[in-house]
Amino acid sequence: MSVLVTGGAGFIGSHLVEVLLSQGREVVVLDDLSTGKLSNLPDSSSLEFVKGSVTDEELVRRLFEEFNFSSVFHLAAVASVQRSVEEPLYCHRVNCDGTLYLLQSAVSRGVKRFIFASSAAVYGDLPQLPKREEMPVSPLTPYAVDKYASERYVVNSFRLYGLEGVALRFFNVFGERQDPSSPYSGVISIFIDRVKRYLTGEPVTVDIFGDGRQTRDFIYVKDVVSALLIAEERGVPGEVYNVGTGKETSLLELLDYIRDIVGTLPEIRFLPERPGDIKRSVADISKLEKLGFSPRFSVKEGLSNLIREVLIQN
């Protein structure tokens, strides 16, 4: 039996595919390469790549008919919050309709497990910390609304159709293969890119909006892969789990870590705070920990791995 990974040529998806292949599993990747890259994928006879979109209902149906999937990892998405504001209908087709097409085929073909990559964005700007799965949600953008709607479809699929759907709310994921030039990229990949350019003699600055004391729960991509596999193996059907470290890291702390690792930093430029920016965010991961999850990498260890790879490529 095969495993389907949508968005498998992307940042997180390609790391998941590598581990699945290392376990001796047959993997099918569905990716339209809008942000993913074929170069992210290993060369393996156990890997089948299909170029296409989750919005192509006929293609999705044919895939499920051709392959006998035991599990689906649904990571494909338009991950840009800003694009969802500018193009809500297009992003809804990818982020919500695409999920429904996959669920429909998974149910009709008797797939056992369906793991969905949701987002901490569903919590919005509610002040309570840490973020717990049973808290109210307040999605503030079309992206967050689509993620919340999709995770509801996924987790309710168990009660309605017997499909073992599990949703994971990713916090701030970082690591190798995250494209700093993409509008989807996180602050860490942008910081590292500025350092790389600075080391080549380019006159660049590191820009911080606000005072730099805003915090996020940054989690290294390899720990996210571990969470995905635990959810497949032991996740309770119909449940939602936070995926983070349970620790806050400020932007200023991030820059201190990078300075410690690299030995230098470009000039830091403080810019006016952006309206609507969330001051603090951190996950309560106790629910996922009960399944055996424990982050193996600190933020600084993940940064060291990322910086090593970026500078080697330089």
C-alpha cells in the first residue's frame, strides 16, 4: 500500500517524504510545483511524482483509483496569508475545496488515515496563552478561515464516514528548503538569507517591525515530521493537536542565537510596528506529548543545522 503526500515537493512535505522512503514505504507525491521544487525530492524507485493540483477533482479521483493508499498526508496549500486576503476565491479553492476533493476520494476508496496540516492561525489574536486545542478560535483572514473549515471537515469525517481524520495545528515551522524569497517564507529564513548576503559583502540590514520582543513558538521541520508520523500511527481519530515546542522565542533572541552561531550580524533596523501583528504566541503541546511527541531540537540547534546548510550552499 502507498502513502499520498500532497505538497510533497515543498518545504515540509519533502522532509516528510524523505523519512517515509527511509522507512521503506511506497510514496506518491501530488504537487503543482507552484512553490515546491523537484530538486527537493530524492531519487527513489519507491517514489512516484504526479504534477497537478488538489483542485483538479478528476485527477484526485484517478489517483485514488490507481493507487491503494493506506494514509494521506495533506500538506498542499496556498500558505500566504496576504494572498488569501487579495485572492480569497482562488485560495479557498486550493485550501478548502482541495481538501474536500481529497476527503471525498479517501472515503470512497476506504483509506484508513487522513492527516491534515492545519495552522495556529485559527487562534487569531485571542490573548489567552498558551494556545490550547479546546480554546475558542478566532480566524482573522481567509487563510485562517479555510484552515479551520478544512480541519472541521477532516475531524468530522471519522464520525460521519469512518475515515480516521486527524488535524495538526502547526505553529512557526522553520528549517532547510524554506525559500526566503517566497511570500510564504517565515522570519527565520529571511533572517538567515540576510546573514548569507551580508557575509558575501552585500550591504543589507535585518529589518524588525516593532521592538523585536514579540514572540513565536518556532519549531524545527524535522520535529514537525515526527509529529506527522506520530499522528498517523497514534493520533486519535477526530482530534486536533498543536504542533510546536511549547516555548516562546522572541525575534531579538533569534538574532542573538544567529550571532552566536555565525559570529556576526548585519545592522538591525527597527521599523514601525505593523498593524494587527500578534505580540505573543506559544503552543500548549501536552495533548500531543501524551502520544509520545517530544521535540528533539531546540531552536538554536535547528538554526545551527539550517545555517550550516545555507552557508555550505553559498
